[in-house]
Amino acid sequence: MIDLNKKILDLFNTPPVENNTGFFCVDNLIGSGFLALKKFKENLNVCICAANNTEANEIYNFLLPFLNKDDIIFYNCEEFMHLEYIGESKDLLADQIYNLYRLCEDKKHIIILSPYSVYKYLPSKETFLKNIITIKKGKHYNFEELKKFFVNSGFTKVNKIDKSLEFAVRGDIIDFYSLNNENPVRLEFFDDELESIRFFDISTQLSISKTDEIKIIPSSLYLYNDDEKKSFHEKIEELILKNKRTIKDETIDDLRDLENNVMSNKLYKYYSTFQDNNFSIFNYFKNDCLIISSEESFDISVNNLFKSEVFAST
């Protein structure tokens, strides 16, 4: 059996559970659910690590009748790591980004994780927060810098937006669809002054309502700061000199994407190279109480997870 406490809490340089409120291993999902409810009512952040996505979803459904939906965060992920850079669901990615945003709020939650979401690399919380901005009507903005912000934060540029994670530019107008808003947003400028902020209907493109300010959150989990990008280039060059190897065409394409701020899922496999310290979801919330549901099954899932990654990399 693996040392779950060390494996989870130490793998990503995560601070120990605070206030000594507890690390628990529970035999079944019902017990995990009731324990989580008890600790949550003590005003603690509670994290439940489930054996797999199916059990995580069952725990989520068990908790729903007892709590407000906003009190629970189910951070759902693919079951296997290599799927992250082979192909990913846009809906799943959107859900993950929005849940990270919710974790950054100053609010207690019950967080439900599957084995892969425990071990998945993420941008640092600092980098994620730097890609959240609030813009206000009547303020002056550099239009070109604002367009660059959308690209750097992972929005896909299109001619006309028809779903979230996209933005479009027409003259002095920027349309975008951020995950924290129910409807897309239209920014209208006069020179560098933001004249209006409107929500609009995605099917008719007609305005619904106005607002004086709007918050924009990232549209990608593949966010890197300038130091990480520089570090990656240096480490690649060092590897070439040390081993006298040439860079594969695929890596050259990925480097080009990085330089052009094309934040695709292909870059996920470089996280361990980018970051001097690796970050996980545990770095996004205060770790008051950790519950391992179905410990033996969780242990088996974690070992199978890493075996599948060894097989996929060969």
C-alpha cells in the first residue's frame, strides 16, 4: 500500500493539513459523505478524494440534498493523464476552469476529487489569478493590449462567437464569452475609452442588458508566466547540449506555439519542465480536512493510473 498522506500532501510541495483538523480514511462513500457534512458544518474546507470518477459523482449526488449546489465543487477530470494531451472535452475543460475560479473565492467548500484530479499539474494559483481582470465602463484601455490579453488567457479568436472560451473583434468592438457569465459580453470602444458593456443573446446577437463592469477569467489551464517560458527554453537547450540531441519537429512546433501564446492542451506534457515547483489543485484552497473515500480502491486506482502512464509513454 502507498503512503497516502505523504503521496498526496507532499507530492506537489503542498502545505500540511492546517489546524490539525484531520486526515481521514473512510471505507465507503456514504461514510465519507456524512463525515464531510459534519466537518463542513464546523466551517472547514473539506476535500474528499474518491476512488474514481464514478464514486466522485455518487458522493456529489449524495451531498446535494443536504447543501446548496454552490457549496460543493466536483473537480472532474479524465481518468487517464495521457488523454489530457491526446484530446480533451471542451465542456470538461470549461468546467475545470470555472471550478478553479470558484476555489479562488473566499468561501468554504466541499471539494470532491478523483485520483487524476489529485495528481494533475496546474498553473500556480498566482498565475491563474493574474489572468483574471475586471474592466469598467468609462475607463481607458489599450485596445491592442486587451486583444493580447484574450489570446494569452486562452480564448480562441473567431469571426463570430457561438460558444464559451471564444472572442471576436470587429472594428472598435470586442465580443467574448467568459465562463463566469451566463451570456456573452460586448465591449464597445470610442478610441481607447470603454463606452459600454453589454450582455447579448448568442443566437440573435442582440443586446440583453448593460453593466458598468465585468470580470474576465481565463479560458485555458495551460497558462505560463514569463519566467516559466524562459526556463523551458533554457532547459531544452541544456538537454540538447548535454545529450547532443536534436529537437523533434513536434517539440519545435510546441515551442513556436508557446512563443505565440497558443495555449493548447499539447503543452500539458511540459508542465514538469516549465515549473521549478509543481502545483496541483491542493494549492488553490486552504487544506482543513482531507478524507480518502474507499481507501483500498483509491490506492488501486492511483497505482493503475501511474501504470497506464508508463505504458502510454513507451
